[in-house]
Amino acid sequence: MNLSQTPIAIAVATTQTTCPYCGVGCGVSASMKDDGNIAVKGDELHPANKGRLCVKGSALGETVDLDGRLLHPKMRGADGQMRRVAWNDALDAVASKFSSIIAEHGPDAVALYVSGQLLTEDYYIANKLMKGYVGSANIDTNSRLCMSSAVAGHKRAFGEDLVPVCYEDLELADMVVLVGSNAAWCHPILFQRIAKIKETRPHARLVVIDPRRTATCELADLHLPVKAGTDVWLFNGLMSYLAHRGARDNAFIDAHTNGLNEALAVADADCADPATVARICKVDLEDLLAFYQAFAETEKVVTGFSMGVNQSSAGTDKVNSIINCHLLTGRIGKPGMGPFSITGQPNAMGGREVGGLANMLAAHMDLDNALHRDIVQGFWASPRMADKVGLKAVDLFREIEAGRVKAVWVMATNPMVSLPDADLVQRALQRCELVVSSDVIEQTDTNAFAHVLLPALAWGEKDGTVTNSERRISRQRAFLTAPGEARADWRIICDVAQRMGFNGFDFDGPHQIFDEHARLSAHRNGDADPTKARRVLNLSGLTGMDKKGYDAMQPIQWPVQLLSDGSAAGTARVLEDLRFTHADGRARFVPTAPRGPANLACEEFPLVLNTGRVRDHWHTMTRTGKSATLASHIPEAFIDIHPQDALLYGVREGGLARVSSRWGAMVARVQHGGGIPRGSVFVPIHWNNQSASDARVGALVNPVVDPVSGEPEFKHTPVAIEEFRVSWHGFILTRHALALDDITHWTRVQGRDFTRYELAGRSHIADHSGWARRLLGVNDLDADWLEYEDLTDGSYRAVHVVDDRIDMCLFMSARPDLPSRSWLSGLFAKDRLEEADRVGLLVGQPIEKGADTGPTVCSCFGVGRNTICNAIREKGLKEVGEVTACLKAGGNCGSCVPEIKKLLVEIRVTAAV
């Protein structure tokens, strides 16, 4: 971290807050170190993580510097340049333009696009402004892209968006089924709880259902590599199997459900024969039957599902096909069992509570329900109320491109990277009359098209609440002063609302907003006509808190009731009373007729693209991209493809390839990760125009959406792949930022004492020395400049040394197999180069044995692959625990444990040969 850019801490005392990454919602303790940096560790008292943090959470202290921060309001002038302006000018401009567009074109001509990175209080105010005052439901969120299918499935089955289980149920279950969830990488703290149970209770089983063999599969007792898009066939087959083999709970079904006959008839029609299901899903029949039989015989089953289920044009049906199996067996509302939506973002659940989606109202009320609209409008005393569903994310940007939505305010998200058909998003923003962006980082792909930039508070600076995947509300507390002129999102929205002439936005702090949110959740909840207005979401026990009470608020799960002694009581798991929110109090079986993805592979696009996260990065890397620790594991975008497909389509491991669809294209490096089936490719979602020349996978992604939830088909896009031919490969490590506009292909990644650029080019370079000096900006002919060139193999190496300290280095070759970056990274930590270092730089490899630690495996402790492999061989290590005892690797978050296991197996096999 650049210490000159370190934010100022409010106090030296430790602050208890919440991690801003995934939906696990881990508690974090943050404090100031003597050197001015921020120390971060897990909060041992927080129920979600009990002191553990994954590598992303552990590295939060590396991400709070002010490099790249948007610190002042800015507006684009007539000449197209962004210039700093006063807050009043920016707010007046936004309010005036929104008001004039509404007056001329109506409320549906404006929109907000918000984020699961917002705090609940921010979300609440944004939703209140749009639906209750502007009078339009054109407010949607990037949570539409990850969990809206789960919301829709819950509402169809339960009558309300309810997650019936808690984290403890994972530990109480005798079988955990993970569907479309690489929890080892994406929710590592939850995964470690599962791993711990398997250690203490060896009979507990883990089944992983995923087309890819991910890190999560390394712990599984059974992996079903289903064909992408066939989940409904699989679970309809399970439902049919359970129903006809005596596993149904007839007493529960008769007393608490409706619709079994219709749903079972649909399941039986196509999926009654396991052999047929196995053929369609492309899994081994014996493995399928083993799963079905284990599910039938095991009462305590938790089925956890995530993006692999939700991100589909049939996502809602996939969710309901899972829930159907739990309803059929009565495995819901009791400890150790139930369907479990594992959320992606830290506050996706909080956004759902306050109606952050375009088809919802606050407090789990429905936009298409007249009684609910009346309840919310009456509580807000608002001038108008949206009375129809607004535009969901994908449709919203289509309407912006078409000119029907003329102003959009984007908050805490980067749709130019994260949305499908991302080039359409670019066209939409270019054509939009007014694009406002509230953000933390100034230079993002989306902000490049903004007319107004509003500086928001970041994690560590903002104050409010978030709700995790088990419905646990936790405080996110500020421990840093607001930098520059940055403001809380809720404050910015309130300022604009007041300038638009709206009352109801006068708050002194987030505690007052939370109190209003809590009071609305309890308002007319179950009274008058309980069959129409009852909601399980009820925060009555948290109403009336002043600032002191709000600041002292401890993590608690909703619904929250007020006890007679004045204390608040949370609820570990809902639906224990088996009373559902449908009017008749019963759950619904939902018929889920299986159907394949909307667009199938064809001759032009013969492969299927699957997208997802990597272990150490998050979303579009505006936060994790700052951390050298996190960047060390996977430094550049990649295309994972089966070796036989790579041979068929003429691409090579380590080389570059271009993946294209009918919507767009991108370029990345080819790898054989070993877990991808034939006919598929996998590409991570994180890289963007700030971190790579052409690696936005969103540009390729199929924009078709689920007809119920509106969630896009991120897991199934027909694509083609071809070699991206270049004449040379290279990389640069430098202490200075470089302009690489003339380089054909590049990726930028943050190192601890340097920036790393991976390069490739097509142009012929006649004079390597002159070209390298110009590129690196070394014009002094007397500079300490080391170089080596071999014309026979096209290799070239150059090093710039300043005061005996390495300043920059460039390595090039006609082939992609270049020297180790990890060895060179270590040289940048040295205050003075030794003679052996200089020799090694020219030779292209370290002179000292063991200096090259290899690519990072354990980011928590910075342990490289070579270090682990050498220890395994030299010390005869056979178990992960032995590796951890020797090197610490795997001893913190555990997300590298699957990789260590693979190394143990590989070395054992090699030794046997």
C-alpha cells in the first residue's frame, strides 16, 4: 500500500464490522497498526465465521488506500472532459434533469440501477424514492444477475422470499448436496464448516452436482458432472424416485402443501426412468442411483444451491425442482434439513428485504398486490406509488438503448462489465441523455460514459447494516474518516430527493433509516386480514433504536420479536411452525417441465461458455485488484478448455485464444484445468478494460433471461474458439505505470512493490533495445541498463536498475514459456541487487537454489507451488495436515486445500511411475 495514500483512522481501538464480499457475511475486526496500515482479522464472536476469514477478507487491509478513488463530484463539460464541481452543483444538475425528464416523458423515463454492495439503508432510500415518490418501479439491481431466480422460486413455493435454513444446519445435516456451487472458492468459510463436520463425523456425506470438477469436488463423496442445463431433469427424476419408493412424507404433504399431483405428473412424464435421466444428464447411471438412494435414506439433507442453478433461463424452475424434493419428503423447517440459497453478494438479502428488485415492494410486499401497495404508500405518506413491475436489469439497458429510458443513475456497480451482452450496455450508455454514477473508484468501464460522477463512501468508511445468506443482520461500521468529499449513498439519494421537492427524506443518520425500515416490516403485518398481509419478515423487535442502540446492535437473524423484558429475539430457522405465507398457509409444489437452454451450440458456435468466479477475486476487481496478495494466485484471465477440444480447434495451453459468440468476443490465455468437460469452456468474470486489453467476458454472454425471474443465462452461451496469433510474448515488472495502447494484448496486475504487465504483440520489432527503452521510458543512455538478446529463439531481456535497486524489467520470447514471475517479484523487495541477482536476470533464472517459489497456491501465507512440491518430495509429506504443519499452507481459510491435495496426488503418481 502507498502509505501516503492511506486513509486516516477514526480511532486506534478495534472496530467490529462485516466483510464486504460474499453472502456468508463474516464478522471482521479492524484496527490501525503502528505503521498506519489497517489490520484485519476475523471476529471470533460473530456467529457466521467465528473468527475465520477467507483470503479475500484477510486481505481487506490492502484495499483501503485512496489510489484511484473518486474523491470529488465531477461533471462532463461540453468538450467531453470531466471536471471537478461543487456538491451543490452536481446534486442540482441530477435533480433538475431527472425532474425535467419526468415532467416531459413520465416517471418511467428514468431509472436506478443499484447493487448488492449497497447497505440496507442505502437500498431502502433508493427504493423509497423511485417507487413511492417518482412513481416508477424502474429500480433494479445487480443482484438480479445472481439470486433473483432463488427469490422467484421461494415466492412460488413458500409465498415469500424465505431461506428456511441457517448455517448450523450444514453442521447438523447427515448429507449436504451442493448444486452449481463451487463453495470451496466462492464461499470458503461455509465450505470449511462442511469440511470440519466431515472430519468429526466421517459418515456425513457431501454430494457435488456441477458440470465442472471444481475445487469443491475434492472433498466430495460423490460428484455428478451433469450436462449444463439439465438440473430440472435431475431433480424431477429425484422427485419421481422418492415418490414411488416410499420416501414421501404423506402427513406433511396432506397438512401443509398443495399441488403435489400436478407437479409429480410433470416429473413422472419425462423423468420417471433413472436410465433416461442419466442419459439426458450425461452421468453414470450407478452414480445417479447412488445419489437418489442416499437422498431417500437420509432424513437430514441440506441442498445448497448457488449461481450454477440461478443463472439460467430456467433458473426459477431449477430452484423449484429442488424445493419440490424437500417438500415431498417433509425435509423443511427442521434442524439439519432444507433447501438453501447461498447468496453471492454481502447484502443481496438486505436488498430483497427493502424491495430492491423491480418487481418487489419493501418489507417483502408485492408490487402487483393492491393491498400491499396501499400499506407501503400509507406508511410512507408518499404522493404516488408505482403500480406495475419495472424494468429488470437486461430489459432496462435495452430500453435505455432504445431511448425510452432517458436517465439512469448507477450505484455501486459496473454494468459495462457484469451484464450480459455488455456491448449493448455500452451503446445504451453512449445514447443516454443522463448517466449518473455514484462510485468509489473513478476509472471504471461504466464511469467512462457517465455525465455526473458522485463520490461515495467505501467499505471502512460507511455505516449501516447488511443481511447474509442465513438472514442474519449485521452492522457494517465505519473505522475510517470519509476521504475527500465522499458521502454515504443514502445521503446522496436524500439530497437529490429533497431537491426534487420530495418530503420524507430528512434523516440524521442511518439509524433513523433502519428504524423506518424495521417499522415498515412490522406495519400491518398480519393484522386486519392475515391471509393477505402476513409476512415472515418482521423486525418489530428492532424498532425504536436510537443511535447508541443501533451502534451497539449485535448480529441477529430475522424475524426479530420484542420480548417482554425489552430484549430482541432472533430466529435461527424459519418455517418451523410449517406455516407458509400463501393465503391458505400451505406451501406449493410447482410443476417444473424440463427444458433446455434457450440457445444451443451449433456449427458456427459449437462450444458452450460457462462463466464464474475465481478464488481470490471479486466481481470486477475494483477492490480485489488493489491487493498484491489476491492478485498473486490467478494474475490474468484464462480460458479453461478440455485438451481434446483444444487440439480440435487449434489452440494451445499457455497460448492466447479468441472466444466469440453472436454477441461479442474476448481474448485470454488457454489452460487445461482438468475439470472441464468436452464441448465446454470456462472463463472468469472479473477482468475488465482497466485490467486487460480485451477480456470482458460479459460481451459474449447470452442475454436471454428466465421468464419468471429475469435472471440471465450466464452458464450457457454458444461460442467458438480460435487461436489468437501473436509473434511474441512478454511481461514487464515495473515500479511505474505504463501506457500500453500500442500493444496488441496486455493484462495489468498489482504486485507488492510493482505493477506486472503480461504482453503479447503481432508487430515485428527490429530493434529490441530501442523499442524497450521507449516503452519503459528509459531515455538516459548512461542508465544502469542490463540486456540480453538471442536472435536464434527471439528472446530478449532488459533490466533497468536505479541505485542498485531493480526498477523495471522486460522479458520477451517468441514462445509463451517465459521465466518465473515469482522469482523476479522477490527481487523487487530487495533494497540492493546482489551480483548473483544481476547474473540471474541476464540468464533468465535464479542462480540460488530455491529462489523460485513458483506460482502462488496459498495466498494467505504466500506459499508457492514449487515450495510445496519440494517439501512434499524432500520430507515425504502425505497429508494436507502435514503440509500445513510444515509450511502453514492451507492453515487459514482452507480454500487452497483442494489444490494442495491435487499436488500430493500428482507427486505420488509421478513417484510411482
